[in-house]
Amino acid sequence: MSNAHGGATKDTANGPPVRTQGLTKIFYDENRGEVRAVDRVDLTCQRGEILGLLGANGAGKTTTLRMLSTVLQPTAGRAWVMGHEVRSEPERVRASLGFYSASTALYPKITPRETLRFFARMNRYPSRQVDDRVEELVHRFKIEDYADTRVEKLSSGMKQKVSIARTVVHDPPVLIFDEPTVALDVLNAIELRQFISRLRGEGKAILFSTHIMSEAEQLCDRIAIIHHGEILATGTLDELREATGLHYLEEIFVHYAQVDDPAQAAEEQLR
Amino acid sequence: MAPRQIWTLYIHEVRSALRERSILIGSIVIPLVMYPALLWAGFAGFSFVQGQADRLTSHVAVHGLPDTHRALVDSIESNGRTVVVRWDDDPAAARDEVARGSLDLLVEFRTVSDGDRTLDDNFQATLYYNGAQDRSRGARSRVESAIESYRQGWIDTARRDLDIPNPVWADFAMARSDVATIEESTRFLLAMIVPFLTLIMVALAAFYPAIDATAGERERSTWETLMTLAVPRSHVATAKYLYVATFGAMGGLLNLAALTLSLRWILQPLAGADAQELAQGGLPLETLPIIALGTALLGLFVAAGMLVFAIFARNFKEGQSMITPFYLVIILPAIFVQSPDIEFSVGLALLPVVNVALLLREAIMGSIPLLPGLLTLASMAACVAVAVGFAQWVMRNEEVLLGSSKGGLWSFLKRRIGQWRTTA
């Protein structure tokens, strides 16, 4: 099987586009010693599916996604994106995914059009089709009016559109959204969620991390509850309701995380 | 694939940098306008100060002037800017006035008599001036030259009276003649200052790009965006390195071009015919390729060193404080290279920065020793390779990558050695 990147993906017809097996990340901290940020995480994400990673701040969501995007190397375990192993084929993994988070900002001194062209080229989009693809996205995201204005002069809403276009410019089969709505106002957050839903319709495998319960309820096909680096439960919302006998996702989360005193738990999480 | 990716990354870095005002100023504008501005400002400032000094009137007191030498007062006052008063009171009071600044100079005359061995009416003059006052130093200079001129005239008269012919009198007279052409003298002057200034300009031009390429990415939150590109980290490090090196070398080369043009177009019109030959004795054309090569080598080395230090910085402030020691360390040896006594030896050719400074010096002087020249190339290439390799290795470190590494290069190395010892 090949994709727009001219063979950057392996044949994954028999397997999910994203798969992790015992994925573990241990940090060494001068004060705290060994910190197990992610602990033996097993996940899969299928085509046309949004898998939500639901957890409190510091639960291990970002670390998991950073390992999948090869920004971090796993301490143990393995992970595959479109059949490529994150440790042995990091460039192919990165070519197969688009990564969006609050910490992946745009270059302020270049224009949206230059931004899209740069990311398409660097992410191995066929060079002859780069210009067409850039114009397609400029049109699709309605950024024609400011496509040649420097990013530093754009409003946050405009930047968000460019940032999403940047994430999908190389047409990756896998998309990772790490707490994407965290810095957005309500309208921009709704627009972003609608866009992610459309991407699901296009058959993309999407990993979506959030600590906002309502967001996970609305958007995700399956939800993985992560706490202290461990996946405590994975399933559809209905499956989770059935398994716990609870209705609201917030209650389900508290049930799995075994949090008796949320205030104390939040303090522990911060430590 | 690799060269194309590195090229795309490189162009991306350069494009952003050319739109950054601080980089444009530090890497292009300053190297270009520094010499014209300095020459113009220096010349104008010197002319102004000299004009002001020329207009000043010096107030001079004379004490004990022998009657036979009354004409000396006229000689002192002949410049029209010196007023002489006779001081018949205690000279100590006049010295106090000079110290207070209300009088510019006291000339105290004392008759010298040593039997037959001295001419009649011989005297010794002591000039009391205030070294902390510019106008007092000016008065001393005016009076000294007036007395010297008067003295010469008096001696000539005495010689004629004693019937001593001039050739006899002129025994042990000294004359000097410079066999070097003005062009050679100018080259010598340029050889002393150009390597040092080139190094400063290269370092200055690479300074902001090095911070921009590392701490700037983190401060703008584009570092992680960059890390998710489908290219090896080594390509990112290489492109960043080439970007910093380009700006460093460009700053040095622009600076040299500005120097040559300034000598011809600024100094010559300002100084007139006197500077014509000086202006023509600029950088010798035949050595320009070597000078350009030396400047490029400096750019490559400085960029590598700065990247190694700046890569740990999380923001511009940290970047500045991490690079500054390196900046000072590379500039200091170049100051000593300015001494013409230091030879471009094989040993010094192995010492980075010093070797290129000496290579530039020799090239401007018009001779390039082959072996030290080749050793310079080899030594700089080795240093650059080690530094870039180190930068690539550091960029694979997750702590550094995510900006969570505390401290700079030394802290990082200390931790790594500690970890290595624990593992061993």
C-alpha cells in the first residue's frame, strides 16, 4: 500500500494504523528520582476512528503522544504508526502523521503560504504536487485573504486555521491532537472539533488527548482513561457506562481513577 | 534526498532571519556601515576637537626671564593665541594657580652658568603645567615649540658669532628615511587591525542567528513543531549550523568590503591628497581569495562553537549569557596576534582562531607560508567537524530537545559523565 508520500507507509491492511505495546517512559528527576510517566500502555487506533486519551494534567497523555510522534524515545515497549516502528523508523513515522498541540506553534516571520509549502516539502509530500496542495488548503480553510501576510500579524483564530492546515498539509493517514482546544475560545474550539470530525469521515486515524470530559464525550469513538501513566480502561462511552454502571463520563473517570478526594488527587498530580 | 531537505530547512531559516530586524542589524547593517561611520565620525570629531583647541587662548606666566631674552615673549605670543604675563611674585603662588586651573602654564627661567663651558645668557626653563587639564597641556605644547624655535635661532646666532661653520656644528646630526612605500606601510597597518576586526564582526554577525536558531525556536514554541518534521535530527542541526555560519561569514566579508570601499570613498575625499596613496594601499587584490577563505573558516568555526553553547538555552536571555563567554574567549587571543613579533609558526597554526588571524595577517602582508596555511585549514576543519558532531549528538538528547535541561554545556557534560560513571 502506498500513500501520497510515495510509499512512506507499510501495508497495514491487517493491522491498525496506530498500535502500542507495553509503551513505557521513565524520566530521571534530580529531586524525585525515577518517574514512571507512562507505564506499559497498550493502545490501538483504527482508520476513521477518534481515540480519546482522557486524563488529568500530568497523567501521561502528552508523553504518550510524544513517543508516538518520535519526539521522545520509549524507555520500554514498542509503538507502530502505519506499520513503522517509532524507534527504528522515526522519519517514516513522522511522515505518516500530523501532530498538533499548543506547543507546536507557527513560525512568525513567514506567511501561511510559505508555512504550508515548507511543511509539505519537509514531510515528503510529492514535490510536483506541493503548490496544488497548498492552494487547495488555502481555499479549503478560507485563508486566501491573509495567505501572504506574515503569521506574526494574524489573529489567534487565523493562526489556528493555518496551524491545522499545517498539520494536514502532507495528507497524513494518522493525526495526533494533543489538548488542541486548551488555549482556544468557545467558537474556535467548536470549529476545531467539527474539523476533526470531518477528518474522521475522510478515514483518518485520530488520537485526541483532552482533560475536558464533555469534549471526549462529544468527539471520541473510543476513550482510553489514563491515570498516573497507566491506561485504566478503554472502550466506547456505552461500554464504559455498562462496565461501571455510571452514566456521566466524569463519574466514570473518578471511578476508574479511584479518586476519593479530587482536591487531594489534584495536589498529588501537581507534585 | 538529504541535501534537498537540508537546503529547504536552510532556506527556511535564512528567510526567517532576513525578516528579523535584530539579525539584519547585527549581521548585515553593522558590518557594512561600521567603517564608513567610524571613519567619518573619527575624522569629523578629530577636526572639531582640533579646531576647538586651536581657538583656545592660553594664559602663560613667565618668571625670571633674563632681559637679554625679552624677544622670547614675542616668540611665544606670535601665534596670536597665547597671552603672556610677567610674574614677579613668588612662583609658588603661580604654581598654585596652574594647579587650580586659573592659569594655564608657568614658565620659570633659571640662569645656568658653568664657567667657560656654557654660552653667555644661557638659561634653563621649567614648564609647570596641569596634566589633568587639556588647555594646560595645550599651552605647554605651544610654549615648548616656541622656546625650541627661539633656542635654535639663538644657537645659530651664537655659532655665527663664534665663527663655527655649519657642517662642523652639524656633527652627529640624525636623519631618517622610510624605505617602505606608503602601500607597504598601509598593508602593515591593515595586517595588524583587520584580523581582529574581522573576528569581531564574524562573531557579532553569528551571535543573534545562533541564539535565534536555538533559544529563539524554544521561545517561539516552534521547536517541537520542527522536531515533528519527517527529517533526521542531524539534518536539522546541519541546516541550523549552515545558517549561522552563513551569517557569520557574510558579516566578516561585508566588513572587509566596507573597509576597502571606506578607504577609497570616505577617507580619500575627507583627507584629500594626503590620503590618496593610503587609500590605494588597501587590501591587495591577489590575496582576496585567501582573506575570503580565512573569513569563511572563521564563520564556520564561530558558528559551530556558538551553536554548541546556545543549544541549551531556553530563551534569548539564556542564549546571550551562554554564548558571551565563548565570544570573549575567541576574541582575546586575537588581540595578542596583533603583535608583529608573533610568527605564524607550525604550532600556532594548530590553534583555532589564532591560526586564521595569523593567516589573514600574512595574506594582507602579501606572503602566505604554505605549511602553516594547510595546517590551519586542517585544524579548523577538525574543530568544526567535532563541534557540529557534538551539536548533532546533543540534539538527540531528550532533555535538551524539550528544553528541560538545566544549566548550560558544562552542567550537561557533568550530568552525562555522572550517568556514564553510574552505568559503568
